[in-house]
Amino acid sequence: MYKNENIVEYSGIGVVRYVKNRRARNISIRVNERGEVRVTLPSYVSRRRAERFLMEKKEWVMSRLAVLRKEAAGAQPVMEGTKVLIRGKEVRIELKNGEQLAEEALWRILLNEARHYLPHRVETLSAIHGLDYTGVRIRKMKSRWGSCTPKKSINLNSWLMMLPDHLSDYVILHELVHTSHPNHGPEFWAALDRITGGESKALRKELRSRKIMLIYPENQLGGEVD
């Protein structure tokens, strides 16, 4: 078992990060969409106690990790030399400008593509559905597809370019609906369901099966090329 002050690797679970938070009142465990396990504990709680809590919840953590692995089945990690399809265009992942990792190169490629495509697509969907917004920002986000600020400015993940168009549109519509309904209350879901033709639940489920920084079959073209 590998240990340092804040990170521990457990058999069956993998790496767990412990984070103390002065505002936390209870110990909590979070497994994010990338399979990263984080235990948050109040500043007065010892890590030993937090570890006991984790072990009590080990079955749930392993179950959640198993679900994530199943959802990612058929996907491949980002690798240098891999050729991928980005909205129908064939692109080879090549390192440039001091980049050390293939994922850095792909993020750069996606950011460039997204800046050319997403703002116009937001404008189009906004006009179709009568949902006003104040601006669009394209960002690299490792855990969220998008967000909407209180000032009705929309943030979109450049990794949307790796999704099929119908899922990319769903994320955009989700954020556009937030310009009228800031929270996820019943009115929000009713509005989103209405503008997606009753398909919001199915689209949400499909989107949840996609993980940022994994390449899925419709984007895969093969390995290294000469």
C-alpha cells in the first residue's frame, strides 16, 4: 500500500485523496466521473477515522467504480499518434510547442475546433428556442460539460467536440435553459424536456455514459501512422 500525507492507494479501490475542509461538518466520499476517489473530512477529524469510514463504505465505492468501468468499455485513452474523427474530420494527435502529453495536444486541437463551431451553434439554438444568453466561453474542463453563470453567460467544455452532435446540442440546450431556470427544479426539467421533444431523460442517460478524456468508437480511426 502506497502512502503519503494526503494520498493512499488501497487494494481493490486504488488511489484515494484525503482533503481536510474547515467548512465540512461530516466525512464524505466522492467518486467523480473519471473514477477518482476523494474523501473530505472536517479539520478536527483524524485521517485514521476517515479511513475507517472509507472501509465501511468500501463496497459502495467499488460498486461505483465498477459502473464507471462498464460505462467506459469500448473507449480508449488518449495516445500520441492516434488518429481520431472530430465532427467528421480526421485528425492525428501530435505533440507541439513543448507539450509533454498526448492529452495536452488533443485539448489544444479541440479548443481550436470548438472556438470555430460552438459559439455559432449556441447562437443558432438560442434563436430557435428563444433563449437569450449574454456570452459564450470555451474552456478545458475535466469534470463538467458546461455551466451557466447568474449573468446568463455560458461556459462549454471543448471536449464537446468529441461527442456526437445530438449530445453536444443537448449540453448546449441544458445550459441555455438555465438562463431562464437557474436551478434543477421541476420547471427546468419540464422546459428541457419540451425543447428536446421529450427526449431529455434519454439524452441525459446517454451523456452520462460518456467520460471526458476517453475516445469512443465513433471517434476511433486507429493507432500510429507513418
